[in-house]
Amino acid sequence: NAGVTQTPKFQVLKTGQSMTLQCAQDMNHEYMSWYRQDPGMGLRLIHYSVGAGITDQGEVPNGYNVSRSTTEDFPLRLLSAAPSQTSVYFCASGGLGFQNTEAFFGQGTRLTVV
Amino acid sequence: GIQVEQSPPDLILQEGANSTLRCNFSDSVNNLQWFHQNPWGQLINLFYIPSGTKQNGRLSATTVATERYSLLYISSSQTTDSGVYFCAAVTQGGSEKLVFGKGTKLTVNP
């Protein structure tokens, strides 16, 4: 029972490079989301999706793109990495209020941009 | 949007002590969860508790939705309980975002 699978665990990028963080879930949740965690800031919502083909911005969307072609997958793309994007990133599945589902998180990706 | 506030921000205990963590939220909620972030950074689900009381071993949680707060009780604390405890909430009526508090950092000393 995999739950939420997030890869990679660690990544170092140079400023200006691009990369994709992968997230996959096997719980058939419609709702998926991406958060970043910075010291003293808690977890902040980057982007979310309420189903395949539907995405929306969260609290801190700048510098990130998402797409949702299938229910299972919700990748997060950094188009041109900046040092301000150094953070720990978490993907979540579930947690949408009106569906009354519990949210589950991936193991996190620690990203450093130099 | 909803505001989620946790207290205390930091808590230091001796092994075996009991503790209560509090989460206040500013609006009615459909979803209220407690998580434990362990020292390795993993977010572990503790409780999904929009209302009522639940217990799981030494941990229990109570959400009083009408008064907009939730409490997490840890009894007979162990060093493995150390980490950061987060509550997170989704408001009723249209919001589709799980909003986190800033967490309570718990340190349990042997």
C-alpha cells in the first residue's frame, strides 16, 4: 500500500536550471496539492488540483507550474530555479473539505538551489 | 481565509510527563487534522477529527467545532514523541485548501 510516492528525496540545482518533482498516489483521491516548508513559516500551499485537467494556484505559486493529466499523478515543475526556492517540498493527496477525505503526505523533497 | 493558530510554539518535557497542545481556528471547518513531523522530516498522520474525540494509544484528540478549537493530548511522553506537531484545517463553504498552523515543537528529554 504505497499511498503517496514523491521523488526525488534530495536534489541540488544550480540557479536557472529546471526540474520536475514527481508525485503519485494510489488512493483514487481527486484532490492533490503541493506545499513548501520553510523554517518558521509552516507549510504553505503552492498549487492544488481538484481533479484531472483542473489546477489552481495556492498561496505561493510564483516560479512553479503544475499539470494534472491523470488522477494518479501531479508533478511540480520549477522552470528556472532560484535560491529562494530552496525548501522542503511536500506533495499531498486527499484533504478536500467537502469530500471529507483525510490528507496524506509524501516523504518530502529537500531541494537546494545554489 | 481561515487562520489556524497553535500553542504553545515550543514545549520541553521530561519523559513520562503529560501535555496538551492547542489549535484554534477562525472559521467553521470540514476537516481538521493533526500531524507529527518527526526528526527525519516525515509528516505522520495522527488524527482526522473535524469534531468529537478520538484516541490512539497514548495520544488522544478532541475538536470542539462550535468553539473552534482542537486539543491534542499526549500522555506518558516518550523521547520518540519529539518533533513538531501541526494542525491543519479546511473551512466549510467553498475553500479547497488545507491550511496549516505554524506548529508546536515538542522536545522530550530522557
